[in-house]
Amino acid sequence: MQTKTNSLGSWINDKGHFQGIFWTICASFFSNLGDISIRLVGNDLPAMQFTFFRLFFGTIILLPFLLYKGKSSFYIKNKRDHLIRIIIGFGAIACWVFGASQTSLPSITTISFACPLLVLPLAYIFLGEKSDWHRVLSVLAGFLGVIIIAFFEGQGNSQPSGMFSLHTGILFLFFGAMLFAMSDVINKKMVASENIFSLLFYFYLGTALISFIPALFVWKSLGLRELFCLSLSGTAGVSILYCILKAARATEISSIAPYKYIELLFSIGMGYVLFSEIIKVSTVVGASLIIPSALLIAYYEINKEMKNKAAKAAEEAGLAVSPDLVAADEIGL
């Protein structure tokens, strides 16, 4: 039993496409959990106060882990990138909390699906990651499913704004999604050289400090229910970022971006159980495009990874015999 546990722990911490998928699905689950906590108390608390407590509780949760690992966990190499990441992250979380407090759970999840599409060009520009046509086609097909859901969700909007009937909450969610996509790209750049726990801790500490001052201007008293939901949101937030960083370390973020769409399944189930939200036909149609897209890219990525491993093994075998061939040639054999 202990051997199986050790093997599972070793597999989870290895690099590979399957590991990237695993951590992306975990991030989707915790993302949905965080959105649920916003929905439960978002209308009772100002968005900026909710943002501060989400980040504050996240900082408190992370601190014991860094203290346990020692002084080296507090060391950071690139202060400038940390600062940029903190500013972008604060904007992303603040926009998301404000938008989510005014929007239904399926709509929240739908808008979050814009992140993978935005990650692809950003990863190409800043990281040099190339996306082949399989990835691009899969993401575009998935995003088409998102558009279908978003359009019909918007038809019942009481605050129309153009063709798609977008209200303020949805606009803030989309802007937050753009900032989250930028944060994902910076995470990928930094995760190769920085400790994961230091990345998490300084992100939460910095964004909590930034959000504290504006939160003071809209402060409201808290009850036990609000404190529970805020602590749940903080825990989910830390878990989301940890899973994203682990996924970025495991494989290319553009290759696993479509798996974010699996969050739709969590959203449908929890939306029905907690908020009595009935699945619409448009949601089923959109999901029929989204889920196959994720499965299709998995097929191509697995084949690609297997071919790369085979090529690497063949290359290493060739390098291993080449010195003997050279020696044989030198002595005339």
C-alpha cells in the first residue's frame, strides 16, 4: 500500500502531458468552488472587501508551509516579474469577484473559458510556444461552444448591451479572464526558476496589501456565514494557483488549455444542486463541442509525446554507440 502511495505521489510530481491534464482538472474544480463561494455571499459584501479577505485567507493558509520549508522558501529571484504578476493578479481577481457576484454560475464558467483562447497567442509571444493546427482547431471549436452558450444566456439578460446582451457583470468577468490569461503566461515563465510556494505566497501577500486600502472604504461587518465562505474562497484561490503552477511545470500551458472546459461539468452539477439552475439546450449544444475538443487534443498530445520519447530514446542509443564506431574506424576495423 505504501509503495502504491509513493508511486502515485511520484507520478503526480513528474513532468508530462497527463500530469498537466490532472492539475488542470483540479484547478477547474477549485475554480468552481471559489465561484460558488462568491455566489453565496457576493451580494451581501462589497466586491473589494471580498477580494481582500480571499487574498488575506490565502496568505494565512500559505504562511505555515513556507515556515515549515525554511528560509529558502521566502527567497525570490526576479522581483520585477513578481511585482508585475501581483498587479495583474489583483486586477484579475477584483474584476472576477465583482463580475461573479452579479452573474449566474453557468455564465461565470462560460466567460472563464475565454482564458485558454487568450493564452495561446500570449504563450507564443512571450514564451515562444508554438501551437500546431490540432491545438488551434480544438481551442476554436471549444470556444465556439462557449459563444453558443454565452449568446443564449445573454438573451435573458435584463440589462441589454448590443447583440450579445452583455451586462456589467459579464464585461468585468471577460476583462478578468484577459488578465488571468496574462497571469498564466507569466506563471509559466517564472515557474521554471522560482519556488512554487514563494510564487504563491508573495502573490497573495502583495495582492492582499493592495486590496486592503480600497476595502476599508466599503467595509461591512462579517458574520459566521460570511467568514466561512471567505475562508473557503481563500482556500480555493490558493488551490487554483497551486494547480495552475503545477500544470505549467508539467507541460506546455497551450497544450492543456482546452481542459479548462471540463469546469463546465462541475458548473452544471453544482449550479443545479445549489442554485436550482436547469441545464439549457444551448448548454448541451455548447458542451457537445467543448468536450470532444478536449478529448481530440488529448489524442494528438499523447501521440506527440510518445513519438518524442521514442525519438529521444533512438537518439540516445545512437550517441551511445557512436564512440565505438569512431574507435573502430580509427583502428581500421
